[in-house]
Amino acid sequence: MKVVPDEEWLVRRRELLTKEKEFTRLRDELSAARRELPWEAVGKEYRFEGPDGEQSLAELFDGRSQLVVYHFMFRPEADVGCAHCSFWADNFDPIVVHLNANDVTMIAVSRAPFAKLAAYRARMGWSFPWVSSLRNDFNFDYGVSFHPDELEEPRYNYGSAPGNAEREGVSVFSRDAAGGVFHTYSTYARGIDLVNTAYNYLDLVPKGRGEEGRQPQHWVRRHDEYAG
């Protein structure tokens, strides 16, 4: 990397700041457009299994009007959750209190039985709500779980082949005063980078994510699996 005198560094930094400010303006516009998307009513009844037994989708809001669902990859037959989704989940607990204060409930949903989710959550030391959708079509309906004959079809992320039976994503729901539940937004693949605080920090440092020319997240381990 080139090393320059202070005066030249300041010039280069100001040039980048101009681009950063434009990116911020564009991001604000995109965020506004996201919030202005029309809603779709959730007509199907879903029952989830959690620490309080069975709950409906409406009950998962926990008295708030907005719900963020992280679709955590955890196959029913697996004993541990996806290492990459675990990397994302390590970012959740510190922000839950702030989301709750802004009328937002955040949960994770996976297809693995709840007993496996509870055991893995205990191992990881997490406390965010996590429920099982094993006995319903929620993951299939919201584009993160796929039957064998769907793996090569462009069904994931609004037009790509999923490749795997379980994929990652985030879905957002709203509940009105009458109790109606609405789907307002979903994002998948690179779209979920926004909710990974650690990735945003890595984007600030000289080495970045360390993934250029290599498989994305090749370095990621569960937080209790890193050497040292």
C-alpha cells in the first residue's frame, strides 16, 4: 500500500468523503423506498414451537407492531446451526433492547426442532428469541427452504437457484391495530450484510473482509471454534 505525506493523504481522504456522502444520500433514498413498498397480507396460519410452547406468527410480535425475522440455517437433521448464520447471530443480542424500544421484535426462525435450537443457543451463549418452524411451511413460503426438486430452479432471492435446501435471509412483518399481519419486506444473500455489525467494521479496516479472490466467509468459524 502506498504511503504518502499528510497533505496528500488529506486530499485523498476528502475525495473519498465526497463519495461516501453521496453513498449515504443514496442509501437514505433506498431505505425510504424500502419502507414505502406495498404490504401483502399473511393469510396462512403458522404455528411455531418455542420456549413457551406453540405460538402463532402474530404472537411472535410479543406485543409490538413490527417483527424482524432472521432465517437461520439449521437443518432438521443437523445437530448444530450453520457457522455463517452463527456469525450473523453473534450480532443480535446487543441490539435487541434498542429494537424493542422502537416497537420492533427480533427473532430467529429455523426448521430444526426447538430442542436442538435451545441446546445450540445455550452453547453459543445467546439470549435472543429463537423458534422452530419444523411443523409449518413458513420457511418454504418465505423463500429460504426448498424441496429437492426445487434446488436448480430460480426460486431464491427473486430469481436465482438456491443450490442448497436451506438458505439465509431476513423477513419483516407488521401488525395493525386490528391484529392483521402483513409481510412488508424480505432480503437474501448479500442483502443481509446490513444486519452484520462485524462485517461493517471489517469494511473499515485495510484488510477488509479478507475474502478477495477467495470463497466468501472462508475464514468464519463459530465463536467457540477459533484457535486461541
